[in-house]
Amino acid sequence: MLFRSFIFRWALVVALWIGALFFLPPAHADENLWGYLYGTDTLPKGGTELYNWLTLRASKGKGTYRGWDEMLELEHGFTDRFQASFYLKGRSHQISGGALEDDPDRDISRGLEFNGVNFAFKYNLLSVYADLFGLSLYLEPSYSRIDRVSGERMDQFLGEQNYFAKKLLRRSTGPRLQSDIGARVGEVQIQRRA
């Protein structure tokens, strides 16, 4: 029975790869110039992007501490001014030797686990290319089930509201510069420890 399951999995993987090679259009990459910063631009209508975020948090000064955050984001432009994103989140922790000051006895070694989901919605009110400056509204509800620092099981619901402004600065000679400004309007957090 175990052998059948193994063969089925490999056959499924091979079939998916062959299908992907022959039937999917070629992928195109874009660059995220500002890393973790958000700008006012939205994807054009019908545009889709896939991002993979991997973040390591290490060393708390004592003991062993490694926390990995994995996030897979699918972003789609529904109109030229509105885009939505869906995130799948994973998290892993290796904590020992008194690495956490608040809980020196914590000893965890967990591989990558499902941590939750996020949805993000961005609406562009003013375009930086057509108006005096760019302005976008952003809403991001999220759910997490593992604490970022301690690795403790929990249920956390978070809602963020932000706005982003962008202004292109031009010099008479030389390159075009830009300035991005973001502000958190409000945040609502509901958390229950397991």
C-alpha cells in the first residue's frame, strides 16, 4: 500500500511538470524595487504576479534562536486601479538554551508549519503619472496561528488599514527621483493563546 502511494505521488508530479512545460505560457518577472515597502502603483487589469517571501530571524544574544517566515503571495489586478492579493503563510522555530528572556525554559524545534492566510486590497485613488501625486488606500485582514517570536500556538486576527502616497521628483538634469510615504491609519488585533 505504501509503495502504491509513492508511485501515485511520483506519477502526479511528473504529469503536472509535463503539463506545465507544454501548456502554460512563459513566465515573466518584474522587480520589486523597494523590498518590503509598498507603493501606490497597482497591477494593470488582468496582470498577475507571484511572490515568494522568506525571512530569517536569528540570534537573541543567548542560546539558539532561529525563526523562519515563509509567505507565498498571489497578486492580481482586477482593474487598472484595483488589485487584490492572497497570501499563504508558513513559520518554523528552533529555540533553546534560554534564547527567550521572557521564557528561558522554552525549547522548540519545529519545521515549517502552516501559519495562516492574508488578503490584501489596494485601490489607487490618484495616479502618480497622471495627477500631481499618487495616493492609494490599502486594507489587509489576516489570520495567524503561530506567534512570530515565541512559536506559541495561538489564534490571531489582524486588520490593517493604510494609505500610501508617492511623488515623482524631477531634476532639470540627471535621473528622476521618487519619494514614497506610507502611513498606518489603524490596526485591529484579536488574539487568543492556545
